[in-house]
Amino acid sequence: MLDNSHGTDRRTVLQTIGGAVGVAGLSGVASAADGTVEVNVGYSAEGGRQAALGAAMDVEREFAFDALTITVSEEAAARLSAREDVRYVEENGTYEALGESLPWGIDRTDSDVAHANGETGNGADIAIIDTGIDDDHPDLQANLADPSVDSNHKAYESCKGPNCNYPWSDDNDHGSHCSGIANGVDNTEGVIGVSTQANLHALKALDKRGSGTYSNIASAVQYTADQGWDVASMSLGGSSSSQTLKDACQYAYNNGVLIVAAAGNDGPCSDCVGYPAKYSTVMAISATSCGDTLASFSSTGPEIEIAAPGENVYSTIIGGYDTFDGTSMACPHVSGAGAQLMANGYTNADARKQLKDTAENIGLASNESGAGLLDTAAAFGLSSSDDGAGTGPNC
Amino acid sequence: MLTATLSVTPDEEALELTLSVANEGDEAVELDFSDAQRAEFVATEVDSGEEMWRWSEGRMFGQVLGIEVLDPGDQLEYEVEWPDPPDGSSRVRGELVDDEHQPSAEMTVELE
């Protein structure tokens, strides 16, 4: 099966992001003191090209696709722009390295407030049971548990394709996207996770096409418990129950693991939470949109425990960043928050209860958002009056 | 206009099934998916219609929405393995599991 392509060229996503923190992507070039500007001129006929060359004080470049870069006076630029045989005149801006941006979900859950108060998840271990993790991504690498220690990561399905430094490396994007949401590195670039310094463990139970067997998923859940890790994050599901997976979740929960799963994307629907989210040992997470509505695709039902941002979520992918939708994206928000609490000594059951007790009431029904919207700051007893969705990507 | 074709290739004891979906129309078609699953394959008994095998049984999928855009003249292909098909006749069906169109194709296979 083809990879999960999303219709947008992922490389162009970088161009549309306005950062809430740091420098936005495109900065205009101010005119030089003498009123000249450097512009890119696209023409549709030879007349346009000749006009541009005639007006140019300097010709930087001629392209093979009917455009050139020239220095002209501002008035000449305006005159060129008005010509029928000139398609465009654009200022020759510069792309600068983007600063770190605050994805709307991190902002809306007040995870940034927790960060400002020193909560980082440092010392907690999160198992990402998924398609793997992009091991050399600048926004994930520092948070990956040491790859040279074999037991830190596992491949139940081997990585396929050109980006496989390890058998557990991500060959799909999904696992990396979830990892960035849960625990993206807090540096000067990219995104930031709900947690920022926990340890990420790749348990690659999903293959390149994003699917995995009950047995492999169950094995990954058991492994998380056997390693003594804190959180098992499962952005996966199906409509049929697996007794093996149910038993594995019971085992893991009995052994102290906080298990978090995506509720499913069968919405609009009622009483349609999928498995493993539906198991009582697992926190079922529904998805909200930027305006605090339930995402239209989100499954609902009595098993929903809390909701988290799941629409237009910007995060890490293999070698870059992209925007995805799904309860897959909501789940790791909660995984990161759970890891933060467990880093502070909470047990799995106490973390689960605390997250529910402090969730924000956003006016949705309990079968839609359970106890409410994840509120990381409130979970730590910090003021959550911030509550901004911010001007971060996609909100 | 989407057309689906199913083809099979023996692979030792197993049977490889390939679902091809072609856009034979003039306009691009956007296919929306609710999760990572793109296709389903089902084998049924010829006489009773009883289900013998379903590819997605025993599997779970990443819960992320997906889009595939099929330009005019292009096609998508999905290939899976049916590990243990029985001798004799079986009816096999492949279907795209997108939200709207769900193009599908069926065939009868005779194995020995």
C-alpha cells in the first residue's frame, strides 16, 4: 500500500507556517536606501523579458522557465508589474530557518504552561507502539532512548525503504508524528511536545502501511511492562476485539503501565469506540478541533475518558514536519501528559485519575469528551487560564 | 470514473492478491480514508458464500485520516498475501475502503 500521503507536498508546508515563537518563514526585503529592490519577474512573452532587462540595473539570474531576478527601482518594478506580458513581480525574499513553533494543541492544553514551570517529563519512559520513530530527526533524536542499547527499541515489523538506520526506524511517518506530539524536543526549531524530555522507545508493531497484527501489538504492550516503562501510547485500533491484546493490556496495567489509545475515527457515530481503546485498562482518547468542537471523524462512546487535540495537528515526520488529523494525534497528547505526571512519581492509576479530574470542561457530552479536554497545567495544579490556541500552525 | 481490477499470483503455498484501481475519467478523484487501511480482501466459499478469510482480520491500523489523489489515467495498487488458500474453488473480492466510492472487483480462483 502507498504511504499515507496527504495531498499536500510536505516540503511546502514549511512555507505556510507562521511561528508563534521565533522567526516566521518569509521576510520581505526592505528597499535599499536609493529606492531599488531585488525582484523576481515572471514573463509570458518576449516583450516582458525585454522590458525587465531594460529596466534592470543588474541582472542576477535568468531562469529556464520564463523568469529572471533583477535589481530595479521601485517605480520600475511597479511599471513592470502592470504589463500584460509580465505574470508577476515578487520581492526576492529570504527563507530563514524557522524558529520553534507552538502547535495549537500544545498551546490549547496548556502544556507550554507546564513547561514554563519546569515540567519536562524528564526520567519518564514512553513506548510509542507504532510504525517506528525517525531516529535522526533533529526534533526527536535527543529524546530517543539510546539506540545502541538493543532493549530500548524493538522491531516487530522491520523498517522498509531508504530511511532505515535501524529496523525500528519509521518507514511511514505516523510513528514519528505521534512521537513529536508526545515528546518533541524543546530546542530552537520545529515543534515541541506535551512532554519534552521523557525517553522515547520505538516499538515498531505497525508496518510500512500502518497496520499491525494483534500478536505483535500485544507483544509490544507486554514488553513495555517488562521493561518497566511508564506509558504505552497506541495510536491504533480496529473494530474487533482481540483477547490476546486485552490480556496484554491487563498484564501491563497490573504492572504499572499507563495505557493510552486512540478512540477511533469512525465518526460521526455513537457508541463506536474501537479496540484497544475500549478496554477498561486503556484510556480512550477522542479528538477535538481548534474551536473546541469534537472532530467530526472522532469516535464517541461511554469509554471515552478525555479528549485532546486531533485535527490539523502539526508535528514531526520522517525528515520534516506535516499536518495530520486523527484520534492518532489526540492520543499522544495524553501520553505525554501522563509521562509528565509519572515522572513526578504518580502511579499509572493516579495519573489516569489526575488527568480526568483536571480535564477542562469544554461543553461536550461525556460520551464525546469524557471528563473534558486535556489540561496539562491543571494536572500539575498550575493556573490554566492561559488556554490559548495561539497563532501556531493550523489554528 | 474508477475501475477496479483484481489479479492473483501464486507464491508457493500462498496466493498474492492485487487490487488495482484506475481513474478512467477526465478529472482527478480524491479518495478519503478514515485510518491507515486502504483496501480489504475477502475470500468466500463459492457455494455457500461463507467467509473463509479476511485480510484485515487480526490486524489493527493507525488512526490517522488519509487522502489519495488519483489523477486521470493513473492507478493505485494494493497487494496482500492470502497465506493458506484451500484447494478447489474460492471467490475472492478486493475492495478499496475509502469513505465514498469503494470500488471493488471479484474473481473465482481454482487452486490445486
